[in-house]
Amino acid sequence: MFLEFYKLREQPFGVTPDPRFLYLSPTHREALASLFYGIETGRGFLALVAEPGMGKTTLLFQLMERLQRSARTVLLFQTQCDSRELLRYLLGSLGLDNSGQDIVVMHEKLNEVLAREMLAGRRFVLIVDEAQNLDNSALETLRLLSDFETPSAKLLQILLAGQPELANKLAGPALVQLRQRIAILGRLEPFSRAETTRYIEHRLRAAGYEGGLLFTSDAVREIETKSQGIPRSINNLCFGALSLGYALGRERIDSAIVDEVVADLDMDAVARNPRASPRPAPVGSPLTPKLPHPPNLKSGSRSGAVGAFAFAAVLILIGLLSFSFMFRPGRASHEASTPEVVEATATPAVSEGLDLPPEPNVLGADRPSQATTVEQAAPENDSRNTFVVVVKPKQTLRQISLRYLGWFDSNLVEEIRQLNPEITDPNQIGIGQRIRLPRSRTSGGGSLAAEVGAESPTSPAKKP
């Protein structure tokens, strides 16, 4: 992994809501302070609304840490439920038996817990995450739970956290009583460019990074633009950039690396072309002609006989054409001496300024030795051990290698340069250029023919 390469103690851009990595932007700081103040003053109902990926759950864990000495907190995140199931989840979180009990009994058990906490001088805070999934009846049940109170204090305080759909539900006429009880409403806004920079640096430092700026200003600008300031998207882009930077041996992450990560994570491109195959179509695979469906013999004896005769004639014609094509003079010798050409489909014509690392084996030591394979590289005209790829627009040497060989590092670059002496700079490949790749080199050591479905030179080659 890249942790040792970049001198990190742990993963800085993880997917769990670890409050140690919480970066308090102005809106995060304001929301946390408002919610803490509302609970300390016993306001009863509070709400936190933000877009997905803004760090709501991380903020809630930070709030629970601040309240652990003065309140008992329960976090519910299973919100696709009805009123009865909601009460059962709540009692289960308190360690109480909830099986086979009606709502009245469950209310009595909850009231007993709330009374004990009040006598112990502790508040009871119920936090419901992803509350936008609750239907109106479950939200109304929560409103009735807030009626557990004494003449001077609330026994239960409830915090609803969710996406903007929660605000839309609360704004509806069916929940007007619940909306009136919400005393504090916190919001989280996307990061600005400056906040994105500070967020990335904060998480790197929290993970133990002690070096200089790891991400260039252009890289941060690209991350902020593509992520739209959403922390979860920033994490995904930074993780991908560090992984790719490690694979390329880069000590700093620049915008070219970020651009390639953005292209790899482009879900819209996949949605626009859902049937695109991740591997090239097999070269030389037999083109099976589509035969007409058998005629409907139930339409009459005369028409059935004519249809059967026509169908048999088509089969005989196809057989004669195939036989004459197979035994055409000079065909076998010509195909045995002609190397196969694989045309790639989509992706950069130059590698966008990425300098390839001089040191070998940057992808780990678990792959078989690369040097021996380079020394045993086949001659350029030996199509049994190599095949040719034609560079298409927006295609890089790295993407071509990953697509057709399944891996990419500096050793492979050196071997490709030996097979293609005209390539003096791996970062400069042009549209339409023919590049010879080693057939027998794959990430798992298997044959490329098995990967792309190419036939050996001894078998009849078919046109792509």
C-alpha cells in the first residue's frame, strides 16, 4: 500500500466516521456548537440537515463524545421501519427485552429507563441518523416520545439527522406539530477551495504525515472542482490519487494524476455506455452467420415443403462458401506471417505529462520477476509472443497496458520500449501509432491469448 511510501501511520481518507479525522469547517463548527447548546439547555427536539457525504455521521459521533459525561446517548441508524419496529430498535439499543410486546408495554419500559436516568442526574439523548427514511407515522411516534417529561424538564431529547428530504417531510402539512417542536436546525455546506485544502492537510496530518505539501495547488483545485466540495467525494479522489501516485513512484500528487483518477471514477460514462466491455473483443473469433429461423411448417403442406427446401439450400450454400474460403491458396501462409492488430476503444493519446518512474517493481514484489521476461522478449516480427495495438484518441500507454495486459509498471514500460524502438518518450504516443505489446506478460503470469481471446499463429486468424 501507499502508507509506507508516503510515510503515513494509517489511512487518511477512510470510509468510516472516525471523529479523530473530523475537520470543522465554519458550518460544521457552527452546527456542532448549536446542537451541543440545544441539548445542554434541554430544548427537546433538534435537527441536522445536509447533503449526502457532508460528514453528518462523523459530526454526530463527535457530539456523542462531548456528551458522554453528562448524558446517556443512543444512536439509531436503522430507519427503514414502522412505529413498532422503531420502538423495538430503541429498547434493543438499551439492552431491554422487546420480543412479543405491544406498544403500551414498550412505552412503559422506556419510561422506566428515562426516570432512572433523571434520578441519576443524566440527560437521555436519542439520535436518529438517516431520518429522512422514516415515514410520517414513525416521525409522529418520535413526537409522542418527546412527551416524556416532568413539569420542569424533558426526560428525552431527540436529534433528527438526515438529507434534504427530511426538511421536505418536516415542511409538509402532515407534520406541522413536529416541525413546531424543532428548536434548533443545523446545516452543513460544501467546502470552498481553501477549506478543501485545509481539509486534505488536516486528514494527512491526523494520519501521521509530516512532509511538505503532498498535493499540488493544481491538484487541489481539480479535486475541489470535481468533488463539488463534498467531503466523501474528496476522500475518494484523494485515495485514488495516492494509490496511482504510489504506483507511478510520484512523491507529490499533481493535477494529471487527479484527472486520471476522475476518469476512472466517471460513473456517467459507464451509464452512457452500459454495454461497453472492459476487455477488447476477441481477435480472430469465428463470425458465426445468423441462419434464418426454420420455416413454419404448420402453414400448409405446400408452403411447408417450399420453406424446407429453401432452408436446406441456404445451409448448402453456406457450407460451400466456407469450404472454398478455408482452402483458398496462399491463405494459411499469409495469415501465419501477418501479426494480429488489436484496435483499442476509447481513453488519452498522451499520458498528460506523467513522468514514468525510473525505479522498477513499484507495484509490489508479489509479481513474478520482470527482468527475466524482458531479457527473453521475442523479436519484433514474432507474432507468437507479441501483438499490435493501434492508439486511439485520448489513450495513454498506461491505460493500454492495463486494458490488454492487466497491469502496468516501469519494468513493463522498458519492455515495451525494447519492442518499439521508435518510442523514445513513453509520455508521447500519437493517434494511429502501432505499438507492439508482449503477448505472454500478464499480471498473473498467464497468456494474453486467454485474456483477449487471441488465437495462436498456427490457427486461422480472422479479421477483427
